[in-house]
Amino acid sequence: MDQHEHHRYRARCHWDGSTAAGYEAYDRGHRGECPPAPASVQLSADPAFRGSPEHPNPEQLVLLAASSCQLLSFLAVAARARVDVRGYSDDAEAVMPQAPRTGLSHIRLRPRIVVAGDVPLERLHALVEQAHQECYIANSLRCEVSVQPTFVRIPAYAFGDSGLAAGRLVLLADVFDTPSRALITDGAPRVPRLALDLGCGPGHSTRMLAGASQARRTVGIDASVAHVEAARGVAPELEFVVHDLTLTPFPLENADVAYARWVLAHLPDPVGRARSWLTQLAPGGVLLLEETERIETTEPVFVRYLALARDVVAARGASLEAGPLLAAFDPAPVGEVMRNSVRQWPVALPTAAALFALNLRVWGTDPAMPLAADDVAALQAALDRLAASDDRRVATWHIRQIILRSAM
């Protein structure tokens, strides 16, 4: 076989010292390198063989290689299968009998794999097995390598589509109706032929878009079947379609205007997503976006809540405050920026607390939640107390409002 048909790897080890005093006395510490990577690793022997416990030993490196290879192999097969993996951590273990001239008898890999979406467990196990069969290191070893995965499946959308989730969207629509209507009035073309509400939820924003734009036809789009069914009850005069907004083409193309409020905050790569949405509009069509730039508050309860919300959304590869990510967005060559600015909107603290309390009830048991159940309950109670108070302070939303026009 020609040498170019082989994959070749290099490694170097370096040790300085003296063995003159015999087996009992010399230092087992040495350095390992894997050119061309410049970093070196300080190594030793297993403490059972008079090595240092402060440095990894060859047996651990074999285990680490097997764990790393399985991780990389699984990510590859999952990506090809369009499975959205959000986390992978392995607590691996290797066993070597205490007998002379033996080797590792068993390697156990125990990965904890976090996946977005309701992927069937059977499919996930099949992908792990496929990755194991394709793992170069496992295929190179004489000892048995077993993989014992556990899976955590998190909903792609942290805020859900339950009746409670729909209720929070009613309050959201009421609180932010004024700035949203103003953006639509300013940015939408006059009497558009077709307006799309992207991420319509249970239809309240769709009804607002229809009224503010005066579009001849308004259609709400959402990935949730439950939300779309609810929307048809809220606004029976409008149309609603089930569709995943991360996928193009849309079921309806060449719209004159499309609107999305706090949708990109729940999607990975908001800039890329906005760019792809522009391509679905008619030439010269307008895309209107609203995303949170930041929420200005010194209320400790809100500060704790917002930190948790960021963690839960970030576990899905998204950003609760997507506004800063869009601040310098240049959609060329598929479009141009007509406006990209921030509007401040004060919200009474009790109203904001009521909104946050609803949110927490929706995702308070989310797998990505870093707090214990008792701590979540304490935060929930604090938000409920504030929501029921007559506190006259405000929290100020800084809302990034963007008007984009698709290429002519």
C-alpha cells in the first residue's frame, strides 16, 4: 500500500534523571508531546508503580484516548444525522488486573449526552453504537471497550407550548403591544399583500401584525402544533401554519413583510437565521425584528431570575439577549439595513415579576436548570410576592428594533 494511503501520527516522550540508585529511587516523571501541537503534557507512572498521582500515566492516556475518540465519533454521526447535541461529558473507567505482563482488560465509557429536541431514545442508542463501531481507538485496542450512555433530552424551545406557556404569551403581548405596533407601523410597506408572523405562538402577535400592517393576508408560522391550534381559536379570521423556522424554504414565500418578536433569542446563530429569513421575502420585502438588548434592573430577585434564564436558554445554544448579537448585522448581499436602533420601554416591577413568575413556572424544572428544586421554589415565591405588591419601581427593557429590506 502506498504511504499516502496511511494516516501517520507522531509522539515524543522526554525524561531526564538517573536510574543508578536502582528501581526504587528514580523519578517516573516525564513529558509527552504530539507534534505538530506545541503543548506538552507532564506524565508519570501509576502510583502503584512508584509514579506520581499528580500527573497522568500511560494507562490513563489510553483510557482518555478511548473516551475522546468515542466523543468525536458520536458528534460526527449525530451531526450527519441532524441530531442537535448540546453537551457530552464522560466519566470513563479502565480496569487492569494485578497480574504480571497483562494489560487493560476492560474500558467502560459512561457518557452523559444532552440532546435538544424529542429524539427517540432508540435512535440515540443506535447512534452511540454506530459511533462505537466507527471509533478508531476502540478498533485499535485488544481489550473490551463498552459504552454505557445516559441521555438528557431538552426541548428545543425552553419556554414550551403548554397552556401555561400560552398564558405567559398573552401577558407578553399586552405589555409590549405599544412598541411593537410602532415598529410595524413605521417599517411595514403600505397595505402589504402578505404578512408573516414568524414564531406566532398562540396568535396574539399575529392579530397585532394584521391590525398594525393592514395586510390583505396575514399568516402565523410556528413549529408548535399546540400553539397553532390555540392561535386558530384566538384569531380564526387569520391563517396559521405549522413549520420549523430554522428550515427554509418557508411554506409561503415572497411575503411583503415578515415580523418576529423575541424569536431569535431562542435559536442558535440568530444572525444566520435572520439572513436566511430575508431570502424568503419578495424582492424589496421587509423583515421586522425585535430582540432584547438588555433588561435594566437592580432588583435582586430579577437579577437572580435573569441569570437562570440565560443559563436555560444558553443550554440550547441560544442567547436570551440576542439584541447585541444583531447590533452590527450586515445582511448584504441578500438585503440592507433600514433601521437598527434600541428603544427603551419601562415596565412596572409587579408586571415584570408576574411575567417572570409565569416564565419560571414553565421552565423551572428544565433539565438545564442549575438550581435545586427548593431554591427554584424560593425564587418562585419571591417573584409571586413582588407581582402581588404595589411596588412603584420599573424595570426597563432595552429593545433592539431592526428593519431590514430584502435585495431587489
